[in-house]
Amino acid sequence: DVFSVADTVSKTNGGTFDGAVTFSSDVTIGDASASDKKILFDGNAQDFHIGLDDSSDSLTLGLGSALGTTPYMVIDANGHINMPSQSCFMADVGSQQANISEGANIDVQFSNERFDLNGDFNNSNYTFTAPVTGKYQANVVVRFSHLSQGAAYYYLELNTSNDNYYNIFDPDFGQDNTFWTITFASLIDMDAGDTAKVRVLQEASGTGGQTDIEDTSFFSIYLVA
């Protein structure tokens, strides 16, 4: 008799669906055994996966065909979310910048990286470069020593490709101050390839003493949205 083979995928050996598949009920991946399980998105240029890392009991979304190769988002059993490749860095001044010049913009030398998740901060020129267009949270703490009350002002500047952000103060305290800390924090917009660095200025008139930037100064930026 004439017959035709049913258009099926083997339960035991698996196979390939050439068309869309619709499930009218729940789908369970895995059999409760101690092993990793994943869904693979097999793209032309890039593969992505989402799956259960059984060894750490975490749900992972990442790049590549192998689970955990390049994790982009990891959710643990308690609901904590880590994004190991998200743009995020923090650096401090490696050693004191002594006797900064007067009347000129001075780059704050954040040469000591504490962490840099996506490699976007260059600690040789103290510059952050945005990897993607987005909104970034920037935080700066600069500690001065030996401020001169004769200066008309000091300012802290976050210098970016899109705009410059300032925090300015008048050091007329009635005496030269041994210590002073100035801070800046703001949500800023950056385009892909934009840069950001921190500069300070001691206005020159009436000054003559030494002003230093201490190694307890910090700079951090992270991608928010």
C-alpha cells in the first residue's frame, strides 16, 4: 500500500522544526537533574543564550552558544541581578598631585583603577569613553589640601563631549584651609564615543601658596539606561 511518513520530530532523537511552533500549555525544560539547561538563539553573526546554570542556581543571559561563556545578566536564586559587562568603573588618584598650577585647568590624575567592568576608562589619560549612547551616572569626589583664601574661587569640572558640569566655591574662610572636599554627582547624557574627564582650577589672583589634590579623591561612572 502507498503510505507517507508522518511529519514529526522524534521524542528520543530530537530534530528540527522548520515552521513556527505554538504551545497551548506550559513548557518545561529539564528533568530536575543536576545539569545546565539553555535555550540557544542561533544568529547569523552572533549567538545568544538564556539558561539555567545549575552549579550556581542562577538564570543567565549571555553571548555565545555555551552557557556562561560571556554572561551579560545573571539572576541568582534570591533575585539579585548582576550585569558583569555593564559599563561601570571607579578610579582614585594614585598619588598626591602636589602644588597644582594656578589659573589653569588641571586634569585630575585618576590613575588607579579600582574596577572597570567593560574597559571604558583609560587610566593613562584619566578619560572615560562611552561605549553606547545612553544616560550615565557620574560621581566625583576631590579632596584638596592647603587651599589659599586669596583665590577668588576654585572649581571642579566634569568635562564631557556634550556639556561641562561645574561645582564652584569661594575659599574666603578668613584663613588658608588645610583640607577641603568638593563633590559632584549627576545623571548625564553621553553618545557612543563621547568622553568625560575631571578637571580643577585654582583661580590665580592673590594666591601663592601650595594647593594639592590628595589621593583620597575618586571618580566613577556607570551606565543607567
